Amino acid sequence: MNTSILMVSLTTTILAGHSPSWQTSYAQAMQMSAAQNKPVAVVFAPAAWSKLLREDNPSADVAKLLADQFIPCYIDTSSPNGKSLAQTFELKGATGLVLSDKTGASQAFWHQGDMDNQHLAGYLRKYANPDLVVRSTETVSARVSSYPAASTNSVLPAVPAIEPISAPATTSVLAWVNNYHQAQEMGLAQRKPLAVVFGNGPNGWSKTNPSATVEGLLADNYVGVYIDTASPEGKKLADSFAINGNTGLVLSDRTGGSQAFWHQGDLSNQQMVSYLTKYADPQVALRGTETVNSSVRQSNYPSANYAPVDFTGQASPFGSSYCPSCNNARGRR
């Protein structure tokens, strides 16, 4: 047999044996990561995942690493939903790659643009190492990241080492999200907890005269969601959170899978600062849902049988995480 034909045959056999099983739902990939203790490889590309590569086909090494060591997730950036998720990851082009650590809690690697097989295999091999401690987000070129910074102790050949970069000590501008399900996806992508604020009227939040410290904490550490309870849709969502009045606050944990804090009614700036600071800490271990009166609400998050619905009554595309109506099944102790 001709040698070149033999090599093609062997490569095809290897690829067939280690073909990645691609997930197309980012939320589902994150759930699989938590269950299997594997990092997620999120590939952004138009029409086909292989568009990420500069070569025509993935190497056998790349295919095997993706199939065996990662939860591979393909996001089609030629679709409106895919483009929106790419923007959530701060990707401005049509192609890119984001690798998580093995817990799914931090970004280990971020890259915008395409990549050759050699470099892709190098990064996949590096971040498949279960002993690697991720402390920041590595990139092919320097990038400021709000994630804890990646270790550069084990540098692979042909892969440039990036020194950890500290994020500037500036306060971001608070930008409210009014769509709860969109906020869920943003929370998953950014690994930030949600702060769901219920207020009366479209300007209900500003009527509380929040301090600069409160707004800074919300902007820097949370995905802020404002729900107008004066609207039928807002009232419906408030009811699903067991908020019976016009105002309230619900904070999720960093995964969006559990409620960390629940309160009905208003809060002082001092109280807001205390709770926002407490639950922005990634080291806080949740045992239930805290309330102002120090009681703890029993939490059954996430509910495997729960399918969140949007205001039109349609099933949410974001899975079962952070289900609001599970509140109705909670007692107090």
C-alpha cells in the first residue's frame, strides 16, 4: 500500500475513534462539567467548529484531547443566539476559544480568532492537566481579566507564556439587565452571581437612593437584574420568587444554581453593602438561602424536573439552574 494512503487511513481511523461529542447548549455543557469534573472547551465558529482551525481538518491529537479530556461545546456564531453568547464572552469576531478550569468556575484560556492545530493541541494539553491551578485567564496576547489569574509554571513549547495581569482598581458602570433569562446566560458565561432586584416602576431602583458603594459592588461583582413589579410580567416573576410585595432582593451563588440570599421589602444601603460583599466572596459555602431575620430557607436547587419559563410561557433555553419557583416549596427553620 502506498505510504501516503496508509497515513491517511490511519489518521481517519484515529479521528473516528476519538471524535468529540459536541454539546451545543452552553448551560448543558456546564452541568456536564460539574458532573464529570472535566473542563469545558467552548469553540466559537461559523457553520462548523473546524472553522476555528487554520488547517482544513483537526489533527488526531486535537480530536483525542477534546474527546477524552474536555466537555466540548460548539457555538455557531452564524446564528443570532451564538453571536449573542460570543459577545457575552467579549469575543468580537466570528471565531474564538475559551477553556475553563476543571471545576468550570474560572476561565483558564481565552482567545479571539483562529488557531493552528499545533497551538490548539498545546493549550488543550496544558489545561487538561488536573493538577494545574488556574489563577488568571491566559491568552495568546495580553488581556486584562477579572478571573483569578492562570498559572504559567508549566509552559509548553511553541506556546507563549503570559504573565498574570492585575485588573485595574476601577469601578464599572452599573448596567441593568431587564430580561431574567438573558441574565442567567450572562451569569453562566461570566461566572458571576445574579443580583435580582425587584422595584416598583421603571425607575424604582433609583428611588431607593443607592450609595456609590452599593452600585460599585453590583457593577463589579454581579449580573444586575432589575424587575419592575408594576408590570404584569414583573409581578409574575416576583410571585415565582415568593416576593409578595413591590420590592425585594434575591442573590444567587456564583454558579446560578442556588439562591444565596432572599429578602422581601426594602433594605438600607448599609445592609445592601453587607450582603453584596458577603456573597461576592467565591469562598462562601452555601448551606441554604439566608434571609434578613437570620432564618434559613431550605433550598432544593437545582431541580432536575424544573423547566424555567419566560413571560410567554415558553420553556427557557437555559436549563434548570436557579429556578425561582422552587421557593414555593421551601419552608423555614
